[in-house]
Amino acid sequence: MEQKIHQGRNVKRFREMLNIKQEALAYDLGEDWNQKKISMLEQKDVIEEKLLKQISAVLKIPVEAFQNFDEEQAINIISNTFHDGAVANNSGYINCTFDPIDKIVQIHEEKIALYERMLKEKDEMMVRLEKLIGK
């Protein structure tokens, strides 16, 4: 049984992903639109091509996204592509070649050395300033 793409639901999904309220979308579509009309539009299985183009322009999303996006297929692709250790481009596993705790200790030691150098420079600067003042 082939499942049809619900274009109205797709409009709602993309609108919500962009954090746009129904009232704002209605305002952008024109004077003859209101929140209730957007709500009814989002319940439609199929939306007229001309209206999809208007919505596409407002949301800056291609018309094809509303016509072709199938959430179940997307979930299947994601669940079949990603697994423990997989990275976003599916190029393999990330193997850490260093011990993170050793790195933290190293950075801490470098920070301490930097502070000590800064204190030494400050002390040297104070000695020079005292000589200039004539103490």
C-alpha cells in the first residue's frame, strides 16, 4: 500500500522548523489569509501548485520539498544509515588517537607556565618602573 505525501502536513512541518507561526505565514501570503485559513490549508492532502509556489517563496523552501518530503522515508534512511560511531557523512568511525585526559593535563600545565611567565614579566616591569620613578 503506497502512502501519499501529505503536502499540508509538510507545509506545517517546514513552517514549524523555521519557527514561523500560522499568523505570520498568513500575513506574508496576503490580506485574504488568516490563521484559520492556514490551519485548514495544513490539513489538505494536496495543495494547488500556484499556492505551493507562494508558500515556497515566503518560506524560502523549494516547492518540491512540500511535494516530495516523506517523513517515514527520511526516518528509515536515517535509521539505516547512522549507527554507533558513524559520522554525518558516513565516512567511517571516529577513532581518537590521543588520551583526552592527557590533553587536558597538558593544556593545564601550559596555562600555568604562561601565568608564571606573565607574573615574571610583571615583576620585571615593576622593577623598571620603580627605577624610572626613582625609589
